[in-house]
Amino acid sequence: MKIKNYLQKIQKLIPSAWLERMQYIHCSLLVRWILLRGSQPLEFSQKSAMVFSPHQDDETFGCGGMIAHKCQQGIPVLVVFLTNGQGSRNADVESRNKIVQTRKQEAIKALNILGVETSAIYFLDKADGSLQDLKTEEKQQAIAQIAELLNSYQPEEVYVPHRKDCHRDHEAAYDLVKAAINQTQIAAELIQYPIWLFWRAPLFIMLKLPDIAAAYCFSIASVQEKKNQAIASYTSQLDSLPNGFIKRFLGAYEIFFKVES
């Protein structure tokens, strides 16, 4: 945690344009290395899946290709959004409510493009940015909601952001989902998808050798255009994200990390 805080302080001293360029180069090199040397191919499975997304867009960026592949094969895929995606808390109530509705509509449109039925999309509506600060009672309630969905659908695979994803909501999402899986004791394979990990922090600091050994790459070439169209559906958010960051998810591969039982 001290290293992460130190890196964040350094980043604040660098002009934003320089920082974005440095992050893009750094991210590109890391992803290239993982794809060529630091991972093994992920074999496509016929297993049903439940995807947990902290915000509206994480699911499409991180595993939109996998979602599209499974839906194309008629495999059940459910997507659960943990927060309402309202973003800035400085806006007035009316503006925040409008943002929430806009992002829900964008999420439904994106997932429909990928092949997910609207009836298979769930919104838990926790406050954006709050997952790591939930009080004990709120945290237990969130775990119970997730556990109820897991029990109801019994997915064979569960996708969640990486436990070291350099974003408070993302890392908290992993902990909540992992706790719910332990509570239900369902026999599901837990698979992590990185969003901010390669962009915000050096791989050799954030990931240890066992983490890297768990990396897998998955070809999404046949559904790449479909994923890119789904990403483009998030019009309210794309302008606020670095171009280099978005570009990282427009390629022909997705990277996943398996969690050992």
C-alpha cells in the first residue's frame, strides 16, 4: 500500500500529457510481454458464466470478447453491476440521477450487442466509489445479494476485476465476490480480468511471480468488431478516458488471471 501511495504522489507531479504517454507506452509493453511470453492460451469452455462489474463499462472492456463468444454459442451469461456508475459526487441530485439512468441504458445497449439478454442484467446500485468503505452491515448486505444471485444461477465460471486492479471499487469488488463464493460454496471457477492494472502500476511491483504464472490470453478475433461496437455504446464515458487506455481493449486478445482454489 505504501508503494502504491508513493507512485500516486509521483504521478501527480508529472504533467498529464506526459503521464498519459508514459502510461500508454508502459501498458503496451506489459501487455505485449504478457501476450508473447508471460501467459498461456486460454481454452474456450462451454461453462455458464456470471460477470461482476463494479461500473458500467468494466465488463465490456475486460471480458466483452469472452461474453460475446459464450453468447454466440448459446451459453448462459449473466452480468451484475455493483455500483450505479454515477461518477462525480459534486453534481446535483438531478444530474446524478440522469447519469445513473444514462449509464444503465448504455450498459444494456452494450450487452445486447454482445448477446446478453436484458433479463440477464442486474444492477445492485451501490454508490459509485463506495465499495471499499462499506460499513459492516452494508458489506454483509452486499455479500448476501451477490450470494443470492450465485445460488439462484449456479454459474460454472465467475468473472471479477483483478484483486490488485489499482482502483478502490475494483479491488473491493473482488473481495465481495470472493466472500460470497466462500459463503455459498458453489463450485465455480473464479477468473480475474484486469482493467487499470497495466495502466496505473508497474507489473513488477503490483504482481508477484505466482500472479504472473496465472495469466492467460484469449483470442477474440472473431468477435472483436462486436466488442468494439459495445465499447462505443458507452458514449457518456469514453471522452473522459485516456485514448491510450481505450486502445488497449480494442485488440484481438483478452487477458485473464485464474484464481487457484
